[in-house]
Amino acid sequence: MLPRFRWWPAALDGGIVVLLALTGGAARAASGEHKIHVTYWDKWIGFEVQGILEVVDAFNRSQDRIVVDYLPTSQIDRKMIVATAGGDPPDVAGLWAYDIPGYADAEALTPLDDFIRRDAGTVEQWLARYYPIYAEMIQHGGHVYAGITTPATMALFWNKTLFREAGLDPDRPPRTLAEFNDDCHRLTRRDPRTGAITQMGFLPQEPGWWPWVFCRWFGGRLFDGRRITLATDPRNLEAMRWIEGFSKDNGGEAVKIFASGFGAWGSPTAPFFAGKLAMVFQGVWYPNYIRQYKPGLDYGVGPWPEAVPGVKNFGMAEADILVIPRGARHPEAAWEFIKYVNTCNLRAQSYDELTGMERICFQQEKLSPLRDWSPYFDQHNPNPAIQVFRALAASPNCVATPDIGIYPEYYREFIAAFERVRLLEATPEQALDFAQKRLDESWARYVRSLHRHGQALPVAITNSR
């Protein structure tokens, strides 16, 4: 059955479809090889690709039945769904965890439950190997749809040099929201002649990839499993007012001019690297980028300050995942590769002994999503803050994207509301109410579509821990 993908592009690029068809298995069949060739598409390129290539090679050498062929693929999410609709998907695709709800509801993914029960005990046992936040994000509607390649958590990074210059203790990051706000004020600098902002403690739009997390940081909810709660949870409004305050308190036009000079996040001119922002919330990958673009930067990494009294070790998690598209030619072989990636050698005492999950994550300087780590991975990880990110992953206050099939649309509407608020184009109440109305309509259409196709509304994992 072709997937019923409900946020399908209005027009498909015929050239892409032809290209995808040409990358099928015809050439391999002509080669005379008798091994099963698993076609694996993923987004990894540049310095981040080395880990996955090593694991692919190790898997290929570990047995004599299957060969995984890696193909770096841009716009992987769009191309995978186009290929699936065309009946010629890859055997394995590397997506993001937030893709699962919509793709699963569209019947574009193969559930992994039966594979797990056959090879790895119960589904519950398989999931128990992960930290709970990662176990949650690879499930939807009571099924497991993915394995993980690399996980991430987000933490507070601060510039110790700028803290010293502001008279702050460089080894003591803010621990509460009140301290955070006070530090932001003390870390703001202006040109004494023109009054132009030259440095700020923090800006919510940097890097701007996940502004919804501020609502969760303030204790708000975005989705309760049945209804969208963006504008109905008062804590979300509180978070948006806090965001508005950075522009109101510092002058909307002055902030716009200041931010217009920011360089790209992964470049030497990024505001945190350039000393324009003293604090930023960034992911486990960030020390790797600091080493490349700002070597010698004196910085610290720690948990988010308490926005809600008593809620410690708040964090946000994401994950790159491996899925088997519906209609894949070699689902059994694809599962063998996913299973291999999601295991590790817990006895590893050297880099050469690392396998599967730990080999990829070590190369990318990330944490493992698995609860148990090998001695070498734990003690020799090149990320100097790896234990901070591990603690956040283990925290009961770590959150992820909402488990909702219209997440891409939800994200777009939230970004639009966030931009209107920070640019002072609408009040927080106006922006949230407008977004809520549009999302309510979209969610109602989505639920009706599920029912028309005989599907029940999936029981969402709402990350209530």
C-alpha cells in the first residue's frame, strides 16, 4: 500500500523520482554478486560521516550475507517519502525522531516490533536499554519504528572570559531563571558613544532551531495527547512574555541591528564564537564545532537554570534515527543492520574494540542513548562535557518534540508566533491565539483523515515524566 502522507508536497520533482529509480538494485544484480545489498540513505557528510562509515564497514565484515551500501542524501526526509510513494524506497533511511509520528501515521514506515520479539526478547526489554527519553521518541501509537544512530541533549554554554569581564564567577553559571536574567543584564554592553548594543548575555533566537523548548522550560505543555495546548497553558504565555522581554528591555530596533551582524552558527563569526553572546543553549555536538571554529575558547557547559523552582536538570533531547521504509526490498537485512548499530561492546577497553552505537557516537563526540557504556567510551570520550549531556539524558525532566502527526506544521506555526513576538509585531497573547486557531483546524482535519482511512488516533507519548 502506498503511504497516505498528509503533508505531501503540492508538486513532485520528476527529476528526483527518476534519479531515485536509477539508484535501485539493477546495477548490483548485473554484477553477479550473491550477497544481499542493503541500500542505506542518510544525511551524514563532512567530518560527521566517518563514524557511520566505520560502522557500515564493520557490519559488512562481521558476516558474509549482507552488504550495506551507504549513499549520502540531502533532503533525506523528502526524498525518502517520494521514493516510498514511488515503490522504490531505500532499505534503510536516516531520519530524525520528530519525523516518526507523521510518517508512521502515513503508513510509510515498517514497525520493528516483530523483529525485536524474534531477536531481542520483548519490546519492553529492548526499550529498557535506552534512557527513557530516547525510548519514548522512537515509539508511536504503541509501536517501535526506529533505531538510533546518534542522540543529542542540549545544555547551557557560557563564555568564561565574558563572565570575568562582567565581574561574574566564571565557574558558576546561573542556577535559576532569576540569576540567568540578572546575568544577561550584567553581560550586556553598549557603545558609549552611539548606544548601540555590542554584546548581550543571551538572545532566544540564537540558534533559533527549537524555540518551543522555552515553553517546556517554563513548565508548559504543547500537546496533551488529544488536544493542542499551545495557547491554553498559561505557562506557555509566561515563556513568550519572557522572550518578548529581550526585545522590549533592550530596544527592539537596537536588538535587530545587533543580531543582523551574526554569522552562521557553524562558522568563526557565530555570535557565541565571536564574543557577541555570552550564553547559548546548544547541543552535545557543540564542543566539536568550538574546537574547529574557536580553538582556545574558555567556556563552560552545564544544565539549564531552574525556570520552575525545584525542576532540576531540565533538558531537551533529539536523535538521528534509522527506519525501514514501507515497501523496502530487504527489510530483514535492513533490521540486521539497525540491530547491529543499536548494540555495543560493553567490554571495550580501546577504540578498536568499540562497535555499533559507541563507534558512531565516539566519532561525532556525542553521548550514547544506551544506559550502559563501555569503559573506553565512558572514560575517553573526546567531548569534555560528555557527562553533563549524559546526566541530562538520564534526567526525568528531559523533554522532546511533541508526539503528534502534524509536528512539521506545528513547528512552522510556532516559529511564526515566536518571530512575531520577538520582533514586537504581536503580543504573546495575539501570537499564541493565532497559532492555536490554525493548529486546531489542522489537527481536526488530520484526525478526520485518520478516521476516514480506518485509523484510530494514536495514543501519544506526551513526555509527562
